[in-house]
Amino acid sequence: MSTWVEQWDIFEFSTAGPTEGNPFVDVSFGAKFSQAGRELLVAGFYDGEGIYRVRFMPPAQGEWRFETHSNCNDLAGKAGTFTVVAPTGNNRGPVRVHNTFHFQYADGTPYKQIGTTAYAWTHQGTELEELTLTALRRAPFNKIRMCVFPKRYAFNANEPPLYAFAGTAPNKWDFTRFNPEFWRHQEKRISQLRDMGIEADLILFHPYDEGHWGFDRMDAASDERYLKYCIARFGAYRNVWWSMANEFDFMKTKQPADWDRYFEIVCENDPFDHLRSIHNGRLIYDHNKPWVTHASIQNGSAVEDFGRAILYRDVYRKPVVFDEVKYEGNIPQRWGDISAEEMVHRFWQGTIAGTYVGHGETYKHPNDVIWWARGGELHGKSPPRIAFLRKLLEEGPANGLEPIDKWQDVHTVGEAGAHYLVYFGKLTPTEWEFSLPRAGLNAGMRFRAEIIDTWNMSVEAVDGTFTIIEDATYRYRSESLRKIKLPGKKWMALRITRLEGDRVTFHEGKKIYGEG
Amino acid sequence: MSTWVEQWDIFEFSTAGPTEGNPFVDVSFGAKFSQAGRELLVAGFYDGEGIYRVRFMPPAQGEWRFETHSNCNDLAGKAGTFTVVAPTGNNRGPVRVHNTFHFQYADGTPYKQIGTTAYAWTHQGTELEELTLTALRRAPFNKIRMCVFPKRYAFNANEPPLYAFAGTAPNKWDFTRFNPEFWRHQEKRISQLRDMGIEADLILFHPYDEGHWGFDRMDAASDERYLKYCIARFGAYRNVWWSMANEFDFMKTKQPADWDRYFEIVCENDPFDHLRSIHNGRLIYDHNKPWVTHASIQNGSAVEDFGRAILYRDVYRKPVVFDEVKYEGNIPQRWGDISAEEMVHRFWQGTIAGTYVGHGETYKHPNDVIWWARGGELHGKSPPRIAFLRKLLEEGPANGLEPIDKWQDVHTVGEAGAHYLVYFGKLTPTEWEFSLPRAGLNAGMRFRAEIIDTWNMSVEAVDGTFTIIEDATYRYRSESLRKIKLPGKKWMALRITRLEGDRVTFHEGKKIYGEG
């Protein structure tokens, strides 16, 4: 009987081995996984109690073979074969960069990033963590930012139930010995997220420790050992992303070169090539460096008004994810006091710039159970509106929404000649003259329009169709100069789509006009 | 009698040598310039008619010695000494990067970049070029962007009087033989600009040729020979900046790696380390690369509204110069149809973001003599207002205007605790409550305020002084909550300066608050 596993699921091989000395550092263990034409070297790890494991996320279907290697004879040379079968259910593989600025799952399904943040939710104990999972099950989010290490910050000074290392809290640790129970707990949470279709953007380092536990100031060897252990344990989970840090520049004990080194360690040791990013405080990391797969940016201002977020796209030519844009809430800190309307607006601002946005929530709570740090329940009004946006994105172009006339028309995003979103934000127009940037257009094309209320979550079809003619130099208008009536309210948008019968000519019609 | 030259002026040594063969490629010639503790290797060049020259911009005062080297015995081993004396007049040395985001002359004098563009002004013949010089003499600009090669584009299809290479126009060139007359003419214009205090931002390549002359598609060896000849001839002019290209990405015959290579050639061959940049069309070069001294950006949109331009600063941590923000004019192209008000507004938008802006003018002209391409006369209304801004900048902090509360207060720039500009742009407030971001402030500090009309070029003092108290978490206000009356017009700004008597405590008071 053959062992089988789904593509992008986890094949795990475990075996007993030595327990004497410090197996975490004394014993090397790993395996070579091979299929015709390819070989992947995967590091294993010691899981305590004499058990050694190696985990593999098969990138392709068919027969695979593995053979272990080790500096310990008992662990070396163990071999076997297994069959990788087609994925089922919501298993679409890991998320990859697609079309320069966007994402898709490995199976080609578009992935429209709609993230949230609950930094320390896996360090809160069963009751609260289960509550968080329940909330996530009902929420629109397909990514969550979360810290491997516990967090100590305003509203969040509780000790976690488990620690990553052997030793005594708060700060007597043996950084050479991991605490398997801690890691198994993290894995359980990661796998629960995976099963719900949520990507786990694992934050590997963060400054919200300040020496209390000292996980923010381990020596270089401990940092490297920790990173490799993270990768060996978590790397086979298809929903894992690596975020090197939150607010990396606020970690005063790290030098700029440390971050480059961490990226290099991750690149060298992750055979599955998960997404890699690093999130800023006040100083932005150079996301042009080759190991960064997408720009992870904290800057609420960039999605506060038109024409801002797009500037980062040009600079990085990678997906831009605004992972922190301030939080919906009512705490005194200005990073946690924006309204639900403003949070939804920021998602839309990011969207019409061809970028992606992350959510967070900071409503005061009698026991300081605030979503942004500890998880729990969602109290805000933005999540349903974000769910509505997610639906619109999933109905939109598979290759992602692109600015149509960048640096010129800051309201319009889409796929030239086929699909457009036009967003008005805080403006309150009472009408809109049908007009589109000329890229991808030819006279005679026909479109339909829908009026979207981004706050009230409605889509209302506009009667009739719009046939376009060339007009001014840079745009096409409807031949009757027909206007669309709008309700004179904030938070309105339009969706404009090419009529089906016209679609055949789309690719021929596509043109790019080049001057800034 | 000793030879002497001013620091940062040009010491030139010339000597006769061989004329047979092709001296431009057959003969190597250069000199080592030395002073106690330092040596600079400087390439010379063949100037035709048997004359070889080497030019040196002395970086330090005192005695210097030189000795030539060559693959030709007649040219090698010639030596001499000269004395470098203190600079006089407006000789402040070359412009360097200062305080990360700003510039200063080598003598420490602040340099507030106020550029203009007249791409092909040195290829228009004496009459028009003299007219351009006259206009520049009256204008506020301290930098001009100009192409070494002639330009062929809309409104500008005239052949130049001189060409860089030996051969026959339009496209039968011997790229191995330079035309010294062409180069002497460029030098004359560069030196005239220098004497007027104007930096020459020399554009080394551009796409406005499209094979007509073929200067945009020379082979790699010719490109390199051309760059080295530029450096040997122009490098000793202290007012030279190297702009690798205009709209580099529109040059379809160049690959991305070509631009890196050009930068490397310039870095290796310019002993005087002039400023280096590259200007984009639609794709922005990676200005984080180490050889780029400042980001030269075309993107009018970035200075159209608040909160945009600053985003580039964070990304590059270098001076950001918006060298093309559309032009004041009335041609049909949308890059050349903005009003004078809008041009001035864009200068202010760049200024309050801690960046710098460049001017250009494109008013229709019966003979197509348009400033932006050919020079001539300035017809627009923005230059006097830009002169007014320049004066305000020169009265401002020597270290440059910095955002005080970046990503939060998009109206305010200055030096925390000392000097502020608050700009309102198209907003038309009738009053302003005295309030400043808290960085650098302590309760009890006293300020005075002036109302600035950026269009009408007036500065009006507000009666009395403002003593500040701590107020909300992130700002200080005047203790009487006093408001400043404003005229309810567009284009207004405020200048707020610390009272002299208070200044002593400034540096102690300076704090940085860190959260985004």
C-alpha cells in the first residue's frame, strides 16, 4: 500500500533518534526529496522526546522518493516513496506573486489579499484563541499578520501560556533548546487558518519585547537557529508567509545589515520559496532588494487620499501591501482611532491604486481584549464592507486591477478595455459623465455601468449601454455624452464593464500610451 | 612665478602631440595630480590639431603637483606644480548632497535647487543661445537640464549647427572621432552658466533622436568612448551634474543593464564625483542603487496634491528632485498645458514635502521657439513666483526643510522647534488656529507668524507673538487658542519662526516621536 498526500499538503516523515546531549544543536537531520528531474533538500527538526521529523510540501504530483541524511547514523539513510495526488477542497497551493503587482495561488486561482492583524492571538490561551477562530470564520479576511513571539505593548502585557524556548519566564532562556509544545501549538493554529483559507503572515521578529523576554535581542547564532527552526517546522504549511519583522526599524538592537542576513537565511533554507517581506516603522526597508517578494508597508497616509499609494508601485514593481493603515477603533493613540468609514475608504484607496490593504481593529475593551493584539471578537463596522469589496475584487479581472492612466486619472483602476472601477471617496458628485482613459479602447465599444455604494454595500445597474467615441486626446466618451446620475453622497464608486459581445476584440485593442 | 588657480576652478595643462592615425583612440593621455596625502588620476583628451589637454578641478587649496602619463613618449612624464588659492566671487565649489535629502555647495553654502529645463538650448545657434542666456540672467533658476546631444521632437526638428562627431549629417558619423568645435561650444555654454551660478544638469543620453542621427543607438564601445570624453572635457567644470538620461525607459535600444553600466563608467572615470541621476519616462529607475546621488523624477502627479511627494523621500533617503512636473504652457499635449498658478503650486507642493522641483515652459510660439526645448525668452508668469519661493528657501534653515510630522501633517515643513512653512494650496481657509506638531517643542516657546501669498508674492507679519502650550497628544497650540485670520484665497501659506531669544534651547528641545 502506497503512502499518498495531496500536492501542497504536508508529507511528514518521523523517526526515533538520540536524546542525549542537546539534540537541537548536536544532531543534524534532513532529507532529500526527489522526483524525475528535480531534487529538494529539506531540513528536519528535533521535536523532543527522541522524535525527529522532516516535512515536505510537494510542489508537483506523481511519485516522490525521499532519503534522510544526518550526522547520526541511526537517522541517516532512511528512505521511502510516496504518491502526490491532486489537491482537493480549498487546497490551491501557496500564494505566489503574479502579474508583477498581484498574487495568485500556485494552482492559478487569483488571490486578492484582504488581510487583518492580530499580532499575538496565538499567545492568549485556548478560550480566547477559539473565539478568534470563530470570528475569523465569519470575517472576510484571507490573511492574518501574527507574531511567532509573544507581544508586550500597550493593552497587551499578559504573559503567554507557552514560550518558544526551554527555560524560565520571563527571561532565563536556553536559546539552544526549543520548547516543542510551543511550536506544536503554533502549528495547530497555522493549520486551522490554512483550513479556513487564511494565509498566516508570520512575523519572525518584533520590537514589542524591549528585553522583557529578550527574544528581540538574541545573539546572531540564536537568531539563525531560531529562523532555521521556524522554517523546518512551518515551511511545509502552504499558507505561511515570512514577514521578517514588524516595525523593523524600531528594534534598536538590530543593525540594517541584520535584516539582509535574515532574508538570506530564509532564502537559503526555505525550499518552498514562501513569500517574504518586512514591515516598517518610520524607515522603509529597500523593497527593491531581490529577496523581498512584495512591499509590506505601514503608512496610513498613503491610502488616505487619491494619487498616493500608486507611487510605491512604480518604485518597487512588486505587489504593494499596506499592512498597516491605522486601525478602526477608539483608543487615544492616533494609529488606532479611525472610523469604520475611513478604514473602508483606505481599502478602496489601496484598491484603486492597484495595491492591497490590511485591516486592524482597536476598540477599547474592559479587559483590553483588542483584536489588533489579542484577537477575540470583531466589534467594528468595516468587516462587512471589506467583505463586499472582496466580492467585487473576486468578480474583477483575474490578473488584478491595474491603474489605467497612472499619474493622470487617480480614480480609475481595472483592466483596460474590459473592466473598470471608478472611486470617488469623500467627493460627493451628483453625476458622472461617461469617460474612460483611452488605453485599450476603440470607438464603438459598448459598456454597461453599475453604481456601487461602498458603505451600504449595494450595486445598482444603470439602464442601457454606453457606446464610446474618441473625444479629447487622452480619453473616450459615450457618443451621446450621457451622464450617470449619482446620489451626491460619499463612498460611491462605479463599475464599468465591457459588454460580452464586444469582448473578442479586447486583446487587439489594447494599447499603452506613454508619457508621464 | 608660480601658476595659481582658485579651488574648484579649472587648472588645465595642454601640450602638443601626435596627429597621425586617430589620436582620439590611439593615444592615451592623462595626469596624476597630487598633494600631501592625496592623489587623483585624471583622464585627458585630444582636442584636435595636435593638442592634448588635461583638466583638473582642485578639491583643496595649497600646492599641487601633476605629472602626465601616456602611451606616447612625447606626452608622458610632463610635470609641474601650481598653487590653489581660495575661491572668490560666486565660486562655492560643486554641489554635494547634504543632510540626506538636501544639497549644499562644497564650501558649505546651502544650495536650494530651483531648476528649469531647456533640453536643446545649446544646439540653436548663437542668436537664440544668447537670448537664452539673457533670460537665464533674469530668471530665478540655479540649475538647467540640457542635453549634450541635439534633440528632435515635436516643435523641435531643426538640425543643430554642430555635431559631436566627425562625419556627415544626419547619420554618417565616425563615432571614433570627436568634433572638437562641438565640444568647445558646449564648454563655453557650461562655463557661462557657471559664471551665472547655474548648475548644468547634463543629459548624456535621450530618446529624442529615434535613429535620425543615431546618437541614441551607438554600440557599447562608442557609448563608453563618448562618456569618457564627456567626463574628460566637462568633469573639471564645477557646475556639472551627470544625468544619465532623460526618459531612459523610452530608449528602446537600451537594456536595463546598460544604465547600470553607464553609471559604473561615470563613477570610475569622474575623479570629481559630480552628482549623478537618471530621469524616467513611465518606469522609474531603482534610485536606491548606490551610484545614484539623488532621485531625478518625472511625475507631475506627485506634486499635484498633498501627501504624495513625500512618499519618494522615504523610499530613497536621498534628495528627491522632481525634474519634470509638466510645463507651464498652452500646447495641446497634457504634459505642456498647465497654468502658471499650477506650476507655482507644484513647486510649493514639492517644497512642503522636503523635496525639490523643476520648471519648464511650453507656450506656443510662431517659430516653435519653446523654452522647454530650444530656450529663448520666458513668457510665463511662474518665474517671478518661483524667485519669491527661492528667496523664502534661502531665508529658511540651512539644512533644508524637513517634514515635521511625516504621514500625519501634510501641510507643514521646516526645522522642528525653529522654522515652519505651512502651505494651504487650493484650500481657501479664512482662519488658522496656531498649532504645530510637537517634535522639537516645549511649552512656553514663543513664535511669530507671517502670512505668505505665494502668488502675489507678499509676506505680511501677524501682530504679536504666540506662546505655546501642550494640547492634544501630538501637537502644541498657542496658549490663548489664538487664530490667525486668512484671506480665504488659494495659494496661501504661513511662515512661523521661533523668537530669537528662545533659540538657545532649541537643540535640547528637539525630540523625535516615532510611530506611523
